[in-house]
Amino acid sequence: MGRKSAISMLPILSLVLFLSSHASEGSDKYDDQGLLLSFRASIDDPLGSLSNWINSSASPYSSTSFCKWTGVTCDNSLSRVSKIELSGKNMSGKIEESIFQMGHIQEIDLSNNKLSGKIPHNIFSCSSLRHLNLSNNNLTGPIPSGSIAHLETLDLSNNVLSGKIPEDIGLFFNLKVLDLGGNVLKGRIPAWISNISFLEVLTLASNQLVGEIPRELGQLKRLKWIYLGYNNLSGQIPSEIGDLYSLNHLDLVTNNLTGPIPSSLGNLSDLEYLFLYRNKLTGPIPRHMFALQKLISLDLSQNSLSGDIPELIIHMQSLEILHLFSNNFTGKIPNALSSLPKLRVLQLWSNGLSGPIPEGLGKQNNLSVVDLSSNSLTGKIPDSLCGSGSLFKLILFSNSLEGEIPKSLSSCKSLQRVRLQNNRLNSEIPQGFTRLPLVYYLDVSSNNLSGKIGEQRWDMPSLQMLNLARNGFSGNLPEDFGSEALENLDLSENGFSGTIPRSYGTISELMQLKLNNNKLVGNIPEELSSCKKLVTLDLSSNQLDGPIPASISNMPVLGDLDLSENELSGKIPSNLGNVQSLVQVNISHNRLHGSLPPTGAFLAINVSAITGNDLCSSDVATGLPPCKGAKGSAQWFLVVCSLAALTAAALSAFAFVAIRRRRQLEPKRVKSKDGTWEMHCFDPKLSRSITLDDILNSAKEENIISRGKEGTSYQGRSITKDMKFFMKEINDINMLDSPIVKMEVLELGKFKHPNILKLMGLCISHKNGFFIYEHVDGKSLSEALPGLSWERRGKIAIGVAKALRFLHCDCSPCNVGGDLRLEKIMVDKKDEPRLRLSFPGMLSTDKYKCFISSVYVAPEAGETKEITEKSDIYAFGHILIEMLTGKSPADTEFGVHEGIIEWARYCYSDCHLDAWTDPVIKGTTLHRPNEMVETMNLALQCTASDPSARPCASDVYRTLVSVLRRSSCVSALKYSSLA
């Protein structure tokens, strides 16, 4: 072909190439649409977010309308999908691998949904991808191998991913953000991470990682944030971390790190947040660290650090929060703290600090929280503490402080919580201190205070708890405290005289009234019976006279009544024994006469609680003489005969039932096409109403309720009896070969409690098995929680606490709930919770350890792999925090705090109530804020890192009942230093 011919062909070739390129482009666009539709087909979309994702055209060339679909962004020049952003759409289902086959996709964000299943194996096959976020879902299985050279963000946090961190993670050379936190990853942190030289954010927190922190991390010079908390990391903090000069956040909390804090951390001149709390660190704070001039928050609490807090802290001029509590620090509180202008929160409690509180503390600071409790401090409380005008929490209890309560505190209108008990304070309460408008908690008990407070004007409209016990106050009791919200009033062990004011009967919210050990005279006012929420009434050791008011029998939740050591006369009101809520009574050392009521709390009353009167009783166990009169003797004879007859009849009936029940509970062997099955029936209903065919026919895909960490759950139904039941597949049938596990299953089959999901039976073969539970018409607490009011949440919390009390206190030997989570609690339509128990024997095996969610498991259980009563209490505290805040462990709003518990602890100490309560229940904060505060206080006690500091189940139940005003139980917990 000649030159001229070739030239003439150019326009034709150009046209062919043009059409070819456009055809190719159109085909690529069609491929993107098809891949999107393939992804859509695998997703359940309850909110209808993807309603406009439709096959707009069958032609590959006619449309690019998919670029306008919800969450889809296209490249303007090529009209190819460049971004998919579908965060927080409540989508469920599995992630279809097609989404990772798009040739031009740069960003995929499917976070904050309910996606499940394994991560597709081709997740790292898309070379164009720059940002990938699959966080806050229910993804399981291992992290796939592979890498994308240009990927900058990889966020797989807050799922249920297992296995080890892949070694080839080091091939993500351009990665800037790596977040694998909040999973159940095991093994060590691979040293290969040091190859990701551009890495700025590294988060591996809340997993089950072990071993030492790799020294190679010191090579990642661009790192700004390190979050490795809530693992089982051990060894010392590598000194090489001090080479990361760009570091802004360093968080290694709640591990098993030992040894000293490396002095090289003082080289991190850009560091703003340093969190090392809940480890086993020892030695002093390195002096070089006090050169960190940009440090905003320093938390070294709950370690075994020692030495003094040096005056060098004056160099930390940016410091706002200082937490050094629960260590072994000694010496004086440095005066330099007074010169830190931004200091807001100072918590040094539970150390061995001595000497005075710095005289000018608060004058130049911006203090809002001061907690120096449980030390050996002496001297006076400084006048300057409220210098900022923002101080709302002042906690100084259990020291040796002397002198007066500063008059300056009387004008500190921001104060809300004041705890000065267990010191040596003297003189009178200053004028104005009883008129602070926002104080809702005031405890100055166990001091040497004096004066006639009844003559002062009390106007504290927010007051909910007042404790003036064990002082030297005298004169008449105050008639009024200026508050309609007062719930706890303790004026015991003083020198008060005069009568009990009748006006106390108008304190409608009162739950606890203690006036014991004073010099009160006169009658017990009838008006006290108007306090319908009163749980505890202690008027003992006074000089009260007259009769016990009969109206006390009308108090609906009275649980603890102590009228001992007075001069009361007359008979015990006959109806007092009919008060069902009454569990503890002491009427000893009065002038009472007549018969002891034979009902209620008087049935098994201790002899010491009735001695010192002229009482009689027909019950010889009381130690009282029999009541005189033939009629009484004849009645006693008839009662004895009747009881004997009833006992004989009961024994016969019991023997009959026991024999019948034993036959019912013997395992039945039933053959099927899959082999021989063994059915253990713990409930007669199961043996009468449910057959093996019912169980096997229910184990089908259409009956699946959930696929969880412990196996698949099914909704079952008996064909013949039309009876519903709930069944859970046993993942590893070999576990039942363990005698411990088998014994636990048999024991749990005996449990009957209204707040425990009833285990009706066990159905097993040589290769498969199911637990059979009663059917509950309701939802799991995780599903129900968003729509519940505070009152309904409180009822549920009390029910769960009641179940734990039964397991821990009423069973012999005691049992544990195991893996407690919101998902394990069913709530029926009457808001009655049912706790589905785990079998600790199973949870202690290797296969099931990973199924204990790391955020719910107590720190010590993570180490020992043993579930105890204290582990249950920790998990219950976690559940309480979720019920109060509406947040889940998967939320990403905790800022510098690595988990929901630390965030709650910080907010409780430093933030207003509205800042941490669930918006759904915020209306309650206006009317009953103390309920929220005291419940959070209890939750934080339950989640204390030291198991011995956690309350027992019985105390938890009593406290909740007292706080939420729903029962007759008596005493509340003493508040910890967190309060």
C-alpha cells in the first residue's frame, strides 16, 4: 500500500478506534452496574436505602444512571464507580465479592451496619482501592491474606474477626490508617508492621493479643496514634517508642505491662494524650517525662507506681486532666499544680500522699473535678478550690484534714457533689453552705462538726442525698431542707434533741431515713407513713415514747425497721407482720408488751431483735415465754396437729412426684435416619409435647433466628401440640464428653427462676446436638433497648440483677451466668428479662474462648480464662452502662478513651449528666437525675479492675432496688471514690 493510500486510511482508523474506545467504556460502565446489582442482591435493606438501585436499562450503552444511586459516586470523566458510601444503613446479609471487582473503585465504606459472614477472599484484589472501611459489623472468620500497594485506610474494627494478624500486613506499604480493634484476634503483633513506613494511626485495641509490644514499632516515624489497649500484652514498654517524635496519642491501657515507664517517652515532644492505666507498671514517673509541654491528658492510674509527684510538673502547662489514682505515690502534692492554668480534672485518690493540699490550688486553675480521697492528707481545705467558678465535684474523704469547711465554698454555686466524710473537720457548717442550688449529694459524716443546724436556713432544691452522721450537731432537727427530691437522709449519731418533725412525712421521694443514736423524744409521727417510698427507717437509740404507729403497716416498700433502744410502749401493731416487703425488724429494749405477730418478718426473727420487752409468743424458737390462756394452748395444739398431718401428706405427694419425675428425666434413646439420638428432658412439658421429629424439622434454614458466636439458633414448633420452643445448635458435640460440662448442663436443667430462660432439655447424637429452651415472646435486649424508657430499662436491670443474685447466693454450689451480653437477655412484652445462661465448662475450652466478647470479659478472666461471680458482675456493669448511655462497645464516639467503660468513667467524673445519657431517656434526667447518677456509680463499681472492689450480686440487687424505688430490699452500697 502506497503512502497516499495509508494517509487516506487514517480518518477511518481514527473512527474505528474512537468507536472501539467508547464501546469499551460503555461495556465497563455496564459491568459496574451489574456488579452493583450483584452486591445489592446479597443485602437485606430494611430502611429502603437502596430502593433506587434498579436495573435502569438492559442496554450496555444507553445509561449511566447508576451514578445517581444512593451511596454511589462516579468519576466525572469516565463515569465509572469511584466510591461506595453506605455507612449506617442497618443493612444485613453477606458482602458479595463482586463489589471488589470494580476496576476504578477507590473508596468502599460499609461501616456501622449488621453485615455478617466472612470477609470475601478477594478483598485485596482491587488495585485501585485507597480506602476500605468495614468496621462495626458482625463479620467473622480470619482477615484474608493479600495486599494492595496503594491502600491508605484499612478499618476492620469492631467485628468478630478471629485468627492472627496476617504476616503480610507489612506489604501494605502506603497504609496510613490500620484499625483492627474490637475483634477477637489472637497471637502476637507481627514485627512486619514496621514495614508500613507511612503508617500514622495504628489501632489493635480490644483483642486477645499476647506477647510483647514489638520494638520495631520505633521504626514507624510517622505514627501519630497508637492504640493497643485491652489486650493481654506483657513485658515492658519498649524504649524505642520514644523515637516516634510525631506521636500525639499513646494508649496502652488494660494490659499486663510490667516494669518501669521508659524515660524515652519524655522525647515525645508532640504528645498530647498518654494513657497507661490498668497495667502493672512499677517505679517512679521518669523525671524526663515532665518536659512534655504539649501534654493535655495524663492517665497513669491503677498501676503500682511509686515515688513522689515532683514539682517538675510545672512544665506541663497544657495539662488539663491528671489521673494518678490507685497507685503507691507518696510525699506531698506538688505546689506546682496550682500553677497549671488549664488544669480541669485532678484525681489523685487512693495513694499514700501526705501533707497539706497546696494552698493556692484552684486560684489559677480551671478546676471542675478534684478527688484527693483515701490518702493521708493533713491541714486545711484551701479557700481557693473554687477559684474558677466551675468546680462541681469535690471529693476529699478519708484523709486527716482539719479546720473549718472554707466559707468560700458557700458561694461556689457550681458545686454538685461534695464528699468530705472521714476527716477531722471541726466548727460549724458555714452560712450559705446550706443554700447551694446545684448540690445533689452532700456527705460530711464522721467529722467533728458542731452547731445547731436546725436554726440555719436550708434551701437546697437539688438535694437528693444528705449525710451528716457521726458529728457533734445539737439542737432541734431541721424542719425542712428545701428539696422535694431528697431520697437519703442520715442524721444519725449526733446530739439532736427535741421531736421528729412531722414535716418529714411530706418528703415524698424519701427512701432512707436514719435518725438513730441521738436524744430525740416524743412520739413517732404518724405522718412518716406518708413516705410511700421509704425502704429504711432507723430511729434506734433515742428516747422516743408512746406506741408504734399502726400506720407503719401501710408503708408499701418498707424493708428495714429499727426502733430498738427507745421507750416505746403498748402492743406491736398486729398488721405489721403482714407487710410483705419487711425483711428486717429490731424492736429490742423498749417497753412493748403482748404477743409477737406470727407472720412476715417476725416468723424467723433473731432473739436479739426482740429482747428487753415484755413480749410473748407461741413459737418456742423465739425464746419468748408462751402467751397465757387455755385458748392459746388449745390453738397451739391444733396448729401442731394440723402441721403434722400436712407434713405427712406432703411427704407422700413428694415421693410420688419424685418417682414420676425421675422416670421423666431419664434420657430417652430415639432412632432416626441420622442415627440414635439421646433426649434429656428437664421439663415434663418437653417429654409430653415435643418429639425428636419436631426438633429435627425445626433445624431448617427458614427457622433460623440468628447465627451467633456460639452457634445457630432456631425457632421450633411442635406439630402435634402446637407448642413453640427455642433451640440452639451445639457447635462442638465433643464438649459434652467432659464430665464438668455435662454436670453443668444437668444442673442448669433444674433451675426455675422467672428471670432465667428455662433449659427444657438436651438432644444429642454422636455428631450433632441442640439445647432446647422455653419460648419467650419478645426480643433480645440489644434489639429492644432503643425503644425503652428509663423506667422500663430499670425494671429489666433489676430482673437481671435478681437472676444473678439467685445464681450467686441462692444456689449451692453457686453458679455463674457466663458470657453475659445484651444479646443473651430476652425481654418479654411485660419487660421481664430472661437470662440465657452459658456453661462455664464450655467457655473454658479452647474452642469457646474466642466466643467470650473481649469487651464484656473481666480483665482477670482474660488472664485466667476462668469465669467467676466477679466476672458476671463486671459484665453486668457493662450492660448497665449500655442501658444508661444507649451506646454499644462498637460505637466510635469514645474519642481518646479506648472503650465504653473508660469513656463512661470519664464522662461520669467530668461531664454533665446530659452528655452521657441516651437521648431516648434524657427526659428522665430532668425529673430523677439521681437515679441515673447512682446507677452509673453502681455500674462503675461493677466494672472496677480489681475484682475485690466489685460488689456482690446481693448488694447490686439491693442497691438497684433502692435507687430505682421498686422493691423492699434494704441497704444500698457505700459509694466508691469514683462518686
